[in-house]
Amino acid sequence: MILEDSKHKTNSKREQSIYKCLEKIKSSWKGDVGGLIQDWEEIAGKQLALNCTPLNIQNKILTIGASHPQWRQALQYNRLQLIEALKSFGYQIQEIRIRQYYPVNFVTKESEKEIWEKHPSRTDKNGVINCPFCKVPSPKGEIKLWGKCSFCRRKELRLD
């Protein structure tokens, strides 16, 4: 019993030690991009934070990545207010640079199997119907997508 109590105290001390270490690291982030990422939603607002992310702070210049051109434009129009908000949180930012940025978790990576499951040419999933133009049996998915079969679609897209 005494051995278990001492073991519990040792684990508790380790947990406190790890917690203190992590808090020290977190406090060292203040003024750095790591700290800014922690404060970003509060500084930029929820909508902006979901679509834009701080990438780098160098020489008092903050580089922000935007997931879409409309968000780049929103950042551009609100850059002075954003700089003031950053300063109120203790970040000594003098300039903001904005660039297009596609976070890894934003880009969906589908496997070939997932892509094939949704493919419009699958007759086993979508069934068959006659093309309204050439009257040839065609996958329903193609007719739904283009209003014609893939052969008629190819003719339509041919530039000759």
C-alpha cells in the first residue's frame, strides 16, 4: 500500500513537471507564429480563421495563407484592422503579406476505389438508359452529368 502511494505521488509529480514544461514552451511562443496560431481565431474571427492561417513571422512581417482568392481579398481590405488587432494581443507586426495556401487537411485525397465508386460511367451502380441524341444504351450517370453519352459528349467537345 505504501509502495502504491509513493508510485502515485511520483506519477503526479511527473504530470506536473510535464505540464509545467509544456506551459513554458507555450509561453515562449508569445510573439511567434506558434503563439499566433493559438490566438488566431480570437484575433481574426471565426470565419477568417477557418479560411486563413498565419504561416510565418519574420522581421515584423506576418505572412498569412488564404484558402481562396475571396479570402485573400478580405484580408487585403481588412489588413490595417488586423494589424491593430495583432498589436493589441502583443504581436509587433508592421506589415501583412498574403498568399494562396491550401492546407493539407483542406485538400481531400480520395483513393482510386472511392473515385471509381462515384464514377458516372459505372453501369453496375447507375444503370443503363438510351442516349437522347444517338439512342445507344449508355450509363445513366453520363446522361445525368452531361445530358448525353460520353461518345456524344466527345463529339461536342471536338474542336475540328
